[in-house]
Amino acid sequence: MFDSLADRLSHSLRSIAGKAKLSEDNIQSTLREVRMALLEADVALPVVKTFTESVKQRALGQEVTSSLSPGQAFLKIVQAELEATMGQANEGLNLATTPPAVILVAGLQGAGKTTSVAKLARYLKEREQKKVTVVSADVYRPAAIKQLETLAEEVGVDFFASDASQKPEAIAKAAVQHAKVKFSDVLIVDTAGRLAIDADMMAEITELNRQLNPVETLFVVDAMTGQDAANTAQAFGEALPLTGVILTKVDADTRGGAALSVRSITGKPIKFLGTGEKTTALDPFHPDRLASRILGMGDMLSLIEEAERTVDRKKAERLARKVRKGKKFDLEDFRDQLQQMNNMGGMAGMLDKLPGMGNMAQMAQQSIDQKMFSRMEAMINSMTPRERRNPELIQGSRKRRITRGSGTQVQDLNRLLKQHKQMQKMMKKMKGDGMQKMMRGLGGMMPPGGGNPGGGLPFR
């Protein structure tokens, strides 16, 4: 995420990070590079000017010149200004109203609006424990109604059926009554998208907004459109009382121009980031965490939250007990570990959130076959329970049967068995207090300050 921006900024700031003394010249030189990095990331020019001017004023002030490590103080200023540009803190949804709290979702066609409605419904149901109803008021694209119905079924929320022959206002009114009867806490209304902003669209959605009086009016915008995303959101904001923005396709955006421009240009907070195609791929927007990731410092808080949310505690505890007692780590345990890693976004997704591991994440993304874990799981699923518990039984005809059943090659299975054997050896070393010994050994290998030489900020 935002890889090219992160690379450019890290390169620009690395030269100043270790300096014991800062002058106006080397600050100006660094800021020129920072300005170019931001412009190449498609950040809006007014945002770039304000950002670099703020950094310059603070860097030339007492804050840096009186610091014992001016280079590090400068980096902290850059991080603080990045956070200020994107909004100081996460701004959640305001659902404090008599149920159902109505959320109106608007956006251009192709931005991922209907999918975002389903993601938001799932988020509210699973993380906020809300009862949710969704409805489509998109009467121009009948497929949108069917799409939302399918997604609502997938995420397990109530769907209010609408029809292309109805008026959007009539659909919305009936949906509110339905949500009341169902005792839903939240009603999310999906609206029609267009290929461009036009007067008819604005008049229709303004009328819908007036009738529904929603507690939240969210604008869905594609991060890949860069600063155009901020300009489109601003145009909508002039016609609608927007309360926030959902930025989609962030996982595919290497630049980051939209994330850095939206708040400054629209004055509206980014409330959520769409980080993938799955209905679970919606994250609350935390400016501080994103600033940290852009500067190569990782995002441990999000990684911990993700682990708490996705890791099966019972399975993890069962494996820990097994390891401590020195019991055999079998292929069923191996499959559980693959599933847990996949739930957390795979190897690249985890590395991306670890401090100083951004480049490793990119390398993992490029070098690891993304379907490899699925194939490994398919091979394990093609085994009998006895074979999974006793991998040494897997020879000759058994190998052929397993690979035929999983659509793989014998060499794929041999590789899997070898990887399992290596992991089994590692697990044996963790018997008893072996885990603590291993962690102490790793700690001794770390440079001062944790994970980065010199204890400074872990730039790549």
C-alpha cells in the first residue's frame, strides 16, 4: 500500500535522519525531495504546499535546533504533519440516534459502492454488534439490487427487497418502516452511481438525503484516481452534507495521493479504507497508523487487532499445549497455521505492517505464488485423517492419489512434506521452556533499540 510514496519519502528522509546538526540548506534540500515525492504520488498541489511549509516552519524553529538528535526530531515533525494532513485521529460513525440509524452511501459508478455497503454492514454486525438492514435505491442498474441481495446473504444481514420500477424515495421510505419492524439498529441505503457528476443525479440524491435525514452520509471514492478522488468528493460535498469518506482499492494504490488529499480539500474525514475484495476488507482509518506505514515504521497496532480478530484462540492454545508437551506437530496443525496466516492477509500482508519490513512485503508479494497456500491446503485436505497425523505413511500410490485429488503435482506434495518436516523440527526445539530460550536468543541478535540499528526510526 502506497509503496512508491513510501520508498520515495524513505529515500528523501534517510539522508537527514542521522545528522547531528540541521541547517536551512539541508532542510530545504530534503523538503525539495519530499515535495517531488508527494507530487509524484498525485497529492494535490495546495496540500503539498501547505504540508512542506508547515514542516519547514517547525523544522527551523526551537523544536529541532534545541533537540539532542535534530535528524530524529525532523522525522517526528514529518510524521506529525502527515497525520495532521490526513486528520488527527480516527473518526468513527455517529450512530447515537433513535433506531434505525440511517447511513446514506453515495459515489460514482465503479468506485466499489455496493461492495462497500456490504463491507460496512459486516463491520457493524461483527465489530459493533449491530443488527443491520441494507437496501438498494439504485433503480437504474437492476444488477445492483441483485448484487446487494447476494452480498447481504453472504455477510448475514437483513436485505430489504426493492424493484427497478419504484422511485428511490418510495424505496427509502418503505425500507425505514421495514427496519423499524425488524428492530434493526442501522439501515444502510445504497444509491445510484453515475459515470460522472450530473445535475439529475445530484437533485435525486439531495432529495433522498432530505427525506431520510441520515445520521451519516458517506461518499465512496476510488483511491486509484489520486487527487481526482478528492476533487470528486469536494463536488459531492457541495451538494450533500457529507459526514465522511470511504476510500476504496487502497491495497492496489501505490501512490497515496487520495489519502493525503481528501481531508485537506473536502474538510471531511476519511472514515474507512477498503483494502481488498473480500467483505472483511474494510478497516477504520487511523491517520497516525497510516503515517507510520508510509514512513516505513510499520503498523503493529493494526496487526495486533487483526490477530485478535482473526486468530482462532482455541486452536492456538491447543497447539501451544501440544508444543510444550513435546507432542508431534502434524499436518492438521500445519493446515491450521496456513489458514490463520491467510486470514491475516498472507505473508505480504503481515510483513507490510511490521516496522522496516515494507521492502520485504513487496518482495514477498512478487516472489511468493499467491495461490501456493491454497494448493497446500488442498493437498492436506486430500489426505486421510490418518495420513495427516502420520505424514511418514505418504509414499508411492498415496502421493499419486493425493495429488490427483488436489489437482497438484507430486513435486508440490514433496515440497509440502519437506516444509512440514522443517517446521516439525523447529516445534521440537520449543518443548518445555524452549520457546523462552528461542526468544532470548533472538533478542540477543537484535541491535540496540529493538529492531533497527542505532535505536532510531526504522527506515528502509
